[in-house]
Amino acid sequence: MSFKALVMEAGADGAVAAVRELSDDALPAGDVTVRVEYSTLNYKDGLCLSAKGGGLVRNYPHVPGIDFAGVVEASDDARYKPGDRVVLTGWRVGEAYWGGYAQKARVKADWLVPLPATLTTRDAMAVGTAGFTAMLAVMALEDHGLTPAKGEVLVTGAAGGVGSIATAILAGLGYQVAAVTGRPETEVYLRALGASRIVPRAELAETVKRPLESETWAGCVDAVGGTMLARILGQMKHRASIAAVGLAGGASLPATVVPFLLRGVNLLGIDSVQSPYEERLRAWGRIARELPMTKLAAMVREVGLADLPALGAAILQGEVQGRIVVDVNR
């Protein structure tokens, strides 16, 4: 038996990606073999597809793809049987372990989640790690008291994968969403997702000397980090929370502790990679019920395995809008 995969192979100037035909014997050890139908493209995938593997890939040859959805082909674990539809995000699959840019994958059963009945495998990858992370962020904000009645919710990096889906989820739940973007041409797209206000990135790109500004935001999903996150901390309402999901603007945080001490602001770290099983079930259940799939469809572009090297470079440059779904059989 054989299958197609996008394989990263070590070269003189770094790793190079090519679509290869592999034998089933090449699959790594694992409890469950999945016939992959769809994968997706995230920022981490762009790093893994780069010549140096973005510091994430250590061993070659390697199959990237941190997400996939498909149908169980064989299982040594009682929780899954052939024919079951499953989804995988996180657990360093696609980084330390072979991932979803292939027609087959073999993984630990603990890493899989049953796919909700109302979602197709394509739907699941239109969501992917980006949407899963966005839902974890919304859940964390609501667990810390956020409701639509408390005011506007800010979403930074709103035209990206996490930001797009966070905007759609929040708007669908009745929140007023202020979407931050540095690309004016995305305004129509963001308003179609439900954003009620567009905030130019330049308005939040600089730090201020005052550690506290006017109380503006009832909550925030932040995909940027760095200087922007430091600025936003001082604009949060009393006891409001920020869910930190990314660091597109840098890993440093040039902030003071004043917003935490005088306003009781909460900074919530969102870890989607090692999210526990019960939390995953809760998030995917809410995604199936609450994510407006018509809005999701509008932000999706479908590609094949051979398109990924170029798209991986593009996503690292901030040139990918919305979600990329990968049909591994295309």
C-alpha cells in the first residue's frame, strides 16, 4: 500500500519540500491509522515548511501539517474503530511528529478527538488549530465573566486565521467586536464576519508613558503580543480579561504591573497544543453549535499538497487572509 505526502527532505541549503509517494511501512509508530481527507495551513506550518524548519523540526525526512481530519482506517485502541471520523490538532504533530500533509497518518489515540456529527472533515479543517484556539480564547474570556452586556471586545490580528474565526464566533454570540488590522483592504471582509468597528493597527502600535488609559475594552483576543498587547493592557475595563493566543508582533512585553494591580486585569494564556481531552470535546462541541458556518465558508480557500511550499512562505509574510484548507487527495 502507498500514499502521497508532502515530504521535507534535508538538502545542502536547508530542507526542501516535495510531494512523494510513500509506502505504509514509512508511517511512524502509533495506535491509530487515519485516512486523511483534509489538512490546513497555520503560521506554525509556514515555519515547518521553511528551509530551517522554523526551529520546530529537528529530524528529516519529515511530513509537516499540525492539523488533520479524516476517517480511521485501523486502530489498536478500543476508543476508535475503522470508519470513525476524527480530528487532530496540536500535540506537536507536524513538528516533532509526522503530520497531516499526507493521505495517511498514524498517531497516538490520545491525540484524537471524535468529530461532531454536524461537521464534515472539510469543515473541521476550515476551523483547524486557528478556530480551535479562537474558541478556547472565547471560552476562557467567558469563564472569567465576559458577557455581551459588558461592552466591546477587541480582536487583534483580526484578518488572520485565529482573528477571523474569533471575530465570527464573538459576533455570532452577540458581542460587539472591534477588529484590529493593518490592512485597510480587509475592512469589507472583517465587517462581513461581524466586526462592528475597524481599528487601524497604527492606533495601538505605540506604547504610551501612562500605564493606564481610558477603560475601553470589556475583553480581548490578542494574536499579536509585544508592544500592542502592552498598550491594550492599559485600556482594559476593570476586571476585564485578555486571552493571549499569539506573538505576531513579538514575544517581549514592555508593560507594567499597574493594570493588574489597579484594575484587576487578567492576562489569560491560551495553550491549544496540550489542551486536555475534556476541554477539546467542549470546544469542538461549541464550534459545531456556535460557529456560523456560512461565514466560515466565505473565509476559506482550498488548495492541494503541491501548493503548500509557496503558501507557507506567504503566511510568514502576513500575506494569507482567512483560512486555507488542504485537500490531500487533490
